[in-house]
Amino acid sequence: MAWGGDEDQRPEGEDEDEIDETDYKTQKDAVLFAIDISSSMLLAPDDTGNKKADKDSAVTAALKCAYQFMQQRIIAQPKDMMGILLFGTEKSRFRDETGGRSGTGYPHCYLFTELDIPAAEDVRKLRELVEEGEDADEVLVPSKEPVIMSNVLFCANQIFTTNAANFGSRRLFIITDNDDPHKNDKAAKSSAAVRAKDLYDLGVVIELFPVSRAGKAFDLAKFYDDIVYRDPAAEAAGAADEVKTSKSGDGLTLLNSLISNINSKQTPKRSYFSNLPFELAPGLTISIKGYMPLHRQAPARTCYVYLGGEQAQLAQSETVKMDSETRTVEKSETKKAYKFGGEYIKFEEKEVKSLKDFGGRVLRIIGFKSQSRIPMWASVKKSTFIFPSEEGYVGSTRVFSALWQKLLKSKKVGIAWFVARTNANPVMVAIMPSGSLSEDGSDTPYLPAGLWLYPLPFADDVRTVDIAAKPRTADELADKMREIVANLQLPKAVYNPLKYPNPSLQWHYKILQASALEEETPQDHEDLTIPKYRQIDKRVGGALAEWKEELEQKAHELVQSRAVKREMDIDEDEERPAKRSKPAAKKAAGGGQMSNAQLKAAFEKNTLKKLTVAELKDVLASKGLSTVGKKADLLEKLEQWIEENV
Amino acid sequence: MADKEATVYVVDLGASMGDCHNGRDESDLDFGMRYVWDKISTTVAASRKTWTLGFVGLNTDETNNTQDEEGLEGYHNISTLQEIGPMTMTELRELHPKVKPCEAYSGDALSAIVVAITMIEEFTKKLKFKRRIILVTNGESPIDDEDDSITDVAEKLNEHNIELVIIGVDFDDPEYGFKEEDKSRAKRQNEETLRKLVEACENGVFGTMQQAVEELSIPRIKPVRPFKAYDGPLTLGDPNKYESAISINVERYFKTKRATPPSATTVVVNPDRGYTQSQAFDDGDVEMGGTEFSNVKHMRKYKVNDPSAPGGKLDVPYEELAKGYLYGRTVVPFSDSDMAITKYETTKSFTIIGFIPFDSYSPFLNMGETGLIAAKKFDEKSEIGLSALIHALHELESYAVARYVQKDGAQVQILLLKPNPGIEDEYECLYDVPLPFAEDVRSYQFPPLDKVLTVSGNVLKEHRLLPNQDLKEAMSDFVDAMDLSGFDVDEDGNPVDYAPIDEVYNPVIHRLNQAIRTRAVHPDGEIGPPPEILLRFSKPPEKLIKKARPDIEALIDAAELKKVPEKAKGRFKEAVKPLSGLDIDAILGQKKRTVISPENAIPEFKQALATAEDDETVEKAVKQMGEIIRKLITNSFADVFYPRAAENLRVLREELIGLDLPLLYNKFLRALKKSLLSGELNGDRREMWFKYIIGGQLGLVTKEESEMSDVTEEDAKAFVKK
């Protein structure tokens, strides 16, 4: 991409809120897997005859993880890099051609997949190794002499330095079962520690995925505590990310255990904004960071391909701006203007700035409401996750925690004015808590506990839809439907998004993969969003059939009664049948039109209090009673009248 | 909504309208035109051919109207300033200078209304139109007050179904609460006449300008015609396969849809006119108006890498390009016919997957806008069927989860269906919101908020990061004290909801629209501050704060927050240690790194600075780093080493800011710029400068960034521009 091109600029009018916080480093992630190829890592588990038992050696499990990681990365993070470095191998390979160094520079390090955006070829090579066990190059042979860890770390350093020089996030995933590679060699340990510090200074985060074997715990203190640093962000928040050991057992295979540990680190934590002032009240501000754990993943757009060369090549596009006489114009010549009445209205740069200025970035609480006061239809946009940070105000975390606990306990939400970045569009948000106060009660275990900024619609965002008020005649139908609903709950009575991969997305990439690897085109694939029709029929088929029969009849009755009514109601206002669990009066109908019988019924069901003040006044007025007073007084007056008169 | 409209504005331009009254510092005309221009510019903004308007001046010095031309009496000093027609900026610009106070004072408002009626009559004929006349006057000129005339005009208005809006400057309005003291007798009488006229109309509004102007700041929301997104069956089970499956015919509309502010267009000054204009206006400031600008056109050019081509890039014509996708970094071309198979084949459907209880769902899972689902009209079976489902869900406090494909070939969505049994409003329906798929969830890990886990695996319940009992209680009292529901009451003493959605307007949309309208009418005027109503909910209501003051104070005390001093941010460095706490610096100290190797430049540079004891060592390290950067660029084939050079430069910049030595950086960068642009570093290195250094925001360190710098923001900008 050449400078001056506007590929990085969004098309005009696109939602600026979606742009992630611009950092001067490219917000890209590079992950290098470093997998220990030792004889113990290669050891296949004993065949216990149990079908569910482990079948994979630690190396196979690690490679399978890497393979899955690579495929997911292509779909979800198509601009991010990954690579695989095997260490402790008999063979050595760094980069053969341009890198300059030969394999001898880093003995027993084998760069299996170069750190880059994965290519189809990388996927195939890895799959062959993983699924077909084809190791033609015999890379999975452990070396006879032990590998020197400082070499491994420096090798990783060089890979990051050259391939992902200015990536915002660079991570080294070390998978090993050896907690003490340099038992009695103090010098080797020190130089490894120095190389680890180099990586830290370079900005590379080391994530350790220890594999532990039955009867032998992985002891971090022996070696890795000198190698692994805390994530500075987590450090500020006072808690280190745990290093989780992977092992088989407890019904979990080593593979699953490793996958779940690695998945939790799949995406680097990118903040959407940081050190944002969160004003709880005048004079009480804490600092927070924002994240987007929910983000709609869509298939990548098409690109243009040049087929004229030896290989299909991506054509890079460059935009040239031209005026009406096709003269190229420089950026400095252009101005921003608004179309108005067929012409352009222009503002000075200063004015444009002032038009966007609503008083700086802030999250400011204007008060609290009960969560139930947010209308159920009030949704416009995904929510943003916030978490305290101590960078602006020391003590932010405890205040945040107190707020979080209070909101959870009282089922309240904060209503707040929110400007994410300088000049970003202000929005009103409801601040909602996630997680739970008890140990196991979270409804969203796949999401972190904290607070969410739930965007509320503006008046401008609400559409009026005129739908006719619907009749409600058949209680029996609702009763029967209840039985059906109760019997068709989703597993664990919860919607867990992780159980529903996006079929359109999955299909798209399956086809792409097949084409890229020149394989046969798959014919179909499993779509987990399709309901389990057979189960539905089996569980509630009978009830459904009965319900349908009943519906047939009720619908027939309604058609009949409507026909009759049309004849009768030529002059009269149509009176709709009363609905259950609903005061008979409607605003439109006017409380004054409630019949005495309806009033009495409402009185007995104790639903009169659901009338609004305006409706109450209507009713009272229609009975010739005074309409002065608070709602409670009005109610009392009306109830008294009903008791005495109906 | 998109109905045809014909509006005639009748505005009194008489001598007295040019005067200021009642303590205002603007004339009655300017005051009244605030309202009229706002209305007219709203019509202009809509740019609808079917929204037409005309303009009649009352008390104009000249007389120019059809009635008068026909020789009728009593139509003097009335002029049609604009015939009815669509309104664009051109008309607006033409009309603007005509609206100015005149000398005359004897035109008859009633006659002017008749002129307007005739204009509407002729323009709209018998067609379906929304007809309206808006009269703005201060009622100082004489009006024919014979009852017959009033009745005649009212009848005519009614006959043509014309709405009459009369807005008087300083007219009394007891309902709004305005009364002009010392009103002249003539004005009182005229007001009375006009009021009678409005009362005689079937469709009439009578008001005072004070109120009209005040209401201008209340944003008007653009109505949008409901859009039917889906029309078809909602099923439970598969009707094609199982007899038991049920199918309800439904229609789905949008309940919420994000309204967007008007978007700016990139324009350029037209070459021909721009030239003469800049001659005419020395400061090069182009007058408002559109014709001197034209839209910038975007032309795309395509390039591919080709080592044999000059600059390593080859231009390729668009026609020779195929379409494709990227799989990782592999390019996968598809022919047009193969393209279709990359899309998952779907058929239009809407089917329920299962049900979940209300309380197992958290609203922040919503991924977007809300839909509204109602039964198909005039389909009794579907009406009661859907009603039964809605009530069953409501009674069981359950939501349905459904798979939704809007039309054949569309992407699959998963929707959560929420029952609205119509208890609070009049309509029974289902609301739906989109839910996330597995791919949409990023698993971020965060430490727990109610306990602290130590490195050694202990769980702490008391910690400086956790609230103590005092803080928890103070927070609880504060949240309860700041409750918005019911803190305010209406006139009857009933609690009102604070900040309900229909009172919260999108500030950006209305601010921008208001500014554009203002600028269109008054090209040279100020755009003014945003109306108060748009900022109403940006702060907690004062009354509430006052009430909650003691609880706020208590919370502030319990929180014990300390602001991190500005200076400490980013600069404050503690020796970094691995988990074990091992002192790496001590190990490094034994073999000090003074020579920085190019391949491990960043760590070695940082470590050299960290252990440096004097400025000389620092300068030496900086010099070495500078050499490495220049060498990387010099040796770079095309752009291969640019990212590395940029990263080294970034670290250099960051470290020098941290050491309060921005001058060193700025000096290096000035020299580097020269070398880059002069081609001194082995060829054309402009890409390094523009894309990596400017694009990467690695320009001069400014005073804002470091107090030790002597570079202002403007200097830095100018440095980058050339």
C-alpha cells in the first residue's frame, strides 16, 4: 500500500464508533508457538482401552491446538500472524533463504512455520503432520543433547524482530513439560533469564502452557519464574493471570485441557479506550478501560486478484482524488461540506471541531434506575465492557468493585452520558453488571465479570410501527402453549453463544480452505443453528397437534364473531374482547368507556391500579366524580364508588 | 409522510416590523423570521420535490399580486415574493434579500391571506395536498374587521382544506402565559380579528411568536415509514417433515434503527470558478453557496508487486483483475460463476430453536437493533396463534430463541424473541434482538472483582483493591440516593420517569442539522452554541445532586481516591522483574551492554539507557540507535525493513521523552527527514517518511508531550506537512 492511498480510511459515513482506539503501533497480534519436542512430550499415553482416554502425546496435542488456532485465526483475525517453533529437535532450521543465518545459529530449534499471516500451504503442512502423522522430514525427533533455552528465546526474539517488528501485540506461547531444563547449570539459567528480559524489553509477552504428568507437578519456581513476567495491565489491577497447567484426568483429555487454556489467550486483550474518566458523581472520578468482548464477525470482503503473473497476486488499490475536470487534487485542497438543498454548505475547520465538541471524553453517571425500567425493546448496538484501571486514580478498582456489587445486589443500572474518545459521538448508556456475587451463578460464564455499557436508543432511533391491537380470546391456547414452551427449553436453560457457530461464516471459510488447498469442494456441513426438529416432534408433537386443532376452532369462532360484529357495529365503536391479565381499558378506548362490569372485574382482580392517572381521571370524570388528587387518592375514590354502586 | 405539501408564508414586512419592541434587541421581523427561516430551511434540507412553498410579503412598498392585477380593491402593498414551488438553495438565496422591512404600513393581512389562498388553489388544483398558510405579523397594520369578510375568508380556507397558522409577534397567549403590557388599541383589535378568523377555521392555530421561537430548539425527529423486513411464517418444528409442526404467519418491522447524522462530503473548489474567486477575494475565502464546489471523484488504480518494474510495482488495468478472497495470506481467485458457492445457501425461514427463562439472559448480549413481530393482518389463525405464544411466554417468563433468515441467500441470524403482552401499551407483539454467535465472542480474561488471587494461589477477601464494608455501604446509600425514578414529580405530584427515551435526542444529529440550517440562511453568521436541550442529560439533575449531597460526600470519604499526578504517567519506572523477582539488572550489570547490536537493538538500547549513569552514555546509545535506523533504511529492499526501522524509531522517541531529552530526538528526526527526502539513503525513501513516520505519528516531540521540548503543536504539524 502506498502512502496517500486511503485504504486505511473508512468510507464516508461509516460509523466512526466502530474504529478501535488508534494507537500509533499497528494493533495487530503475532503469536509464536514454541513446542518442546522431548521424548517425554512425544510419549503416547498408555492404551487403557477406555474410549474417552487420552490418545495424544503432548506434542500431538500441542500441534493439534496450534492447528485449530491457525484455522480460527484465519477466520477471526485475518491480519494477525502466527508461527511454530519446535525446540529440542535433532534437526535445526531457522530461515533458509533470506534470513542470513543458517540452522547452526540456533541448534535444536526448528522453525516449522514461519511467523506470518498463515498461508494455505502452512495449513496443509501442519495438517499433514497433525492428522496424518506424516513427518517426512523427521522433525519430531528429539535431540540427544539438551537444547539451550537462551538460544530458544533469542531465536524467538529474532523471529519477532524481523517478522512482526511493529506489531502492537507479540506473544510467545511456550508448551513444555520440562520445568527445569537447566538443572545444575547456573550460567545457562542466567543467560536464559537475560534473554527473557530482552524479550520483555522488546515487548514480547511470554505465555507459558505447562504440561504436567501424573504424579509430577510442574514447578514454576525451578526455572520459569525467572522467565515469565506479569502482564503489566494485570499487575496494575493487582492480580496476575494464573499460569494454568494442562493435564489429562478428571474426564478431560490433555488435548481439551490444553485447548481450553490456549483458547483463553487466543485474542490479545485489546482495549477500546483506556484511562477514561468515570464520573460517579461530581467530585468522584475513577479511571477505567474499555473492551469489546462482543463483536460481529463477518466474512472478509472480496479482493481483486491479478492472474497475469506466475502466481495469483493480490492487487493493491490506490485511490486518486479528482475534481470535475479530472485533475488530480491533493488532500490539502479538499474540504468537507454538507449537502443541503442541492448545494454544499461548508464549515471552517474550527467550526467542524466545535460541532463535534460535547465536552470531552467521559463516562458520567446521571443517576440510577431499576433494571426493569429499561424498556425491553431498547436495544440499538452491542455493549462495551469496562474494567477499572489504577492509571488515573489510585483506588479505582475498589470503588468500581463496590459499584459492581451494589448493582448486582439491587438489580439496578446506572444511566450515564458516554463519550468514548475526544470528538466521538456521545451516547446514553445503561451501566449493567455481569457475573455474579456467588461462586458459580454467572449466566454468562464465557464473558468476564465487570460492568457493561449498554447503549440506549435516542428518540431519533425509535420507529413507530402501527400494528392493530390484537384480539386475545383463547386462554386455553395460551395454557397449552405454556406446556410446549416449558418442554422445549434450551440445554441448561440458557443461550450459550459458544454452542452456535455462525453457519454462513463457517461455510465460507470451509470453501475457501478447500479451494486454497485445491481439495474437493465439501458438499454440506453441520449447521448447529438448525433446530432439532425430530426432538421437537418427539417431545411435544402431541401437544402441538392438539394446540393446532384448538387454534383451528378458535380462529373459526373469531372469523364468525367478526363477521357478526361488522354487521352490528356500523354505528357503534368496536369493543374489543377483554384480555386476560390486563385491565380492560385502553388508553385509546379511554378509561371513561370502561363498563361497570369491567370496572367491577378489575376491582376484584385488583388490577385497577394498573390504570394510568390519566385513565383513572377519565373513569372518575365519566362517573361524575372529582378528579383531584394523587393516584392513590383517585384509586381509593374509584374503589369506593365501585363498592357502593356496582 | 411523503405526502405532497403546499405552504405559503405570509410575512408582514411593514415599517413597524423593522422596529424593536419589548426590550428585544432584534427587530420584530428578525425575531419572526427566526421561526420562518427555520421552517423554510427544514423544507430545503428535505430536498423533496413534493414539498413546495411560496412566500407573500405584506406591507411591501410595491404591489404585485394577481388580485390587484385583476383590478380588485384592497390588495395594495401585497407582493408575491415567491411563487409556490420546490425550495432549493437557489430559491433560498434569491428570497433572502427580498425579506427586509419596507416603508408601507397599510396592507391588509386578510387580503394577503386571500392572495395566498389563490396561490394554493391554482397550484394544487384538486390534487391531494397538505395545504397550509402561515401568517407572521405584529398586527400593527389595519385589518378589515367586518364579520362578513372574516367569514368569507374562513369559508374559503375550509373549502380548500387549508390549515391556517397565525403567529403574532407579542400577541397575548394566556395558555402559554404571555401578555403584552401597554398594547396599542389598534393591535388589540387586530389580534382579536385574527383570533376570530382562526376560530372560524376548521383547521387553525393561533399563537405567539415567543412560544414558536422557544420551541425551535426542540429537535424535530424525521419520521420514517415503517419498513417490513420479513413477511412469512414463524414456525415451531419443521412443517415440511413433521405434521405436528406449527406455523404462524408474521410480519417483522424495525422497532429501533440507528439514525445517523448527515455525512460530510469531500469537495474541492471548482477549477475555473475557484480561480476567479480567489482573484476576487484576496483571502481566498470562498463565499457560501454550492456552485463553487464540486464533489471529489475517486478513481481507483490497481498495482501488483513486480520486482522487474520500476519501484517494484506494476500498474494493472482493472479489466484484467479477477475477484477473490484471502485465505490467510493465500489469494484464492474465484470466477464469477464459482463465487456463489462461497456463500452458504439459505432459504427464507424463521423458526424457533428453543426457549429460555428471562433470568438466564443478560441484556448486554444484544448485538444490535430491535425488531417487532406482529401477526399477519386479516389472518385470524395467526392472530390468535401468535397471541397465545406471546401470553404463554409472558406467563412463563420465557424468551424464545429463533433462527432467522430474512430472505433466500441471506446470512443466518439468531434472534431472541421477547413477549410484549400489551399490558403497558396497546399492542401485543414480540420484540426481537440479535444474539451473538460463537465467533462473535472474544474470550478476554480479567481478574475477579470480589477477591484477589495471589501469585502463590491464595484467595484474599481483604485487599486495597477490594472495597471494605464502609465503602460498600457508602456505595449502596449513594446508588439508592441517586435513583432517578420518582425523584421528580409532575404537576399532580405523580412520579415521572427521568430521561425517558422519547425525550433524549441524539445531540450530534440535531446539533449538526441546526448548524447547517443556520449557515444556509445566514452564510456569514455564527453557528452559536448547542441548544441546552441537547445537553440536558449530559449531567445529573441538580436537584438530585442536592438531595444526594450527604451520600456523595460520604462515598468520597470512603473511597479515598488519589489522582495519579500527570507527571508520573508513563515516566515513572520501576525495575521490572520476572515472577521470581530475580534481579536481571544485576546480572546484566556484570557485563554492561554498551555496544548495541542491530539485531537485538531495542532490548539492548533500553538496557543501556536503564543502566546509564551519565548523559554521555545516553548520547552514545542514541547515536548508535540512530545509525542502526539509518542503516536499516539504507539496506531495505523496497519497504522490507521499514517496519523495523519505525519500531526502533518509536522506542527511541518513547525513551527520550521518558528521559526528558526530546531535543535529542527532534534533532535526529530533522536530520533523518532530510536524508529520506533527498534520496541520500539509497533511493526513494518517501514511503518511509510518509507512511511510517508521519502515519505512525513519530513526528517531532511537542511541548504538550514533553515540557523540555521547544516545538509547538503548529510547528510539529508544519514539519510533517512539507
